[in-house]
Amino acid sequence: METKETIRRLQLERLLKLSGTWAKMANELELYEALFATSIWQKAHRIGVTISSSIEIDTKPIILQARLQSKEVYVPRTLPNRQMSFFKLKRNTVIEKNSFGIYEPQIDAELVRKEELDLLLVPGLAFSLQGDRIGFGGGYYDRYLADYRGVSVSLVDPQRLFEECAWKKEETDQQINKIVTVGSGVLNGIMDA
């Protein structure tokens, strides 16, 4: 069993090499199609999603599809004490890069209460088929998910997918409810975690 730090470092190196490649884009297209075909997506009205970085699954097509389907989109902003909240993404929402290099809305955007989010798309560097996750190391999503009652979903390309949890779990780790993956030969579509 590896430490989360070791897996995180190896995954960052691996994902940086794949950033912008045709294989990454092809996998993302399949992930979007799989997500949009789910009843979870179709029923959701308020969706929480990050504004992705280059090594994450690109969320711009997800945001665009949500807007085309008249869904409300909310994006996270980091707060003191490793907390975060989600704010409504509107045409005039001002987005800025924080000290971690993450794009987030200015604080004057419209806040959504956690219980109002139907669907939360959770990013990460590594996922097990059982819904275990390694994020970027701040614990923001684990804290947010601790009392989140909506559906959490992660889009997982083959480079992020582990058949089993290969790292030491921590008490504060929160599992993802649903994993959407394609092209791995292990799992297609949606799996209950």
C-alpha cells in the first residue's frame, strides 16, 4: 500500500504528460456522453462543478451542456480553514485565479446552500472502483462531502482509475457515490460505490 502523497506525485507526473493529447480528449468525450446519458444528470437542476485545470477532466463542455439544458451551475471558492462554498456561475460572474492557481468566482457571487445542490462533480487524481479518491491534498472536498446529502459523481478516465484502493485511507476520506468511466475494460458507465 502506497501513501497518498506517493500516488499523488506519480499521478501528477503521469497526467501532466497526457495533458492536451488526443487520447485525453477522446476519453473526455466518452465521459461526457456517459454522464449526460445518466438519469442522475437528467434529473439534476443545480450542479456543482469546478473550473478545471489542464490536468483535470475538462469541465467547460459540462458547464456548457448544463447551460444549454437550463441547469444552474455552481463553482467552488476556497475559504479559510480549508473550507469551500459554491457560487452561481452567471454570464457576468467574475472569475479569478487564487494563490493555488485555481480559477474561482469572486466572493460577491450568489452562494448556494449545500442542501440545494442536486449533483456535485468531484475532481481528483486517482479513484478506485469502490469510490475512493485522492484529490490535490487540501482536503477541501472531503470536508464538503462529509455532510453533503446530494449525489457526488466523478468522471474517471483510464489514467486515474485503480481497480482497488492502492493507498492508505484516512478517517476523513469521503467516498464518491458514483463513478463514471469509459474505455478501461474494467467498468463502463455508472457504478454504485
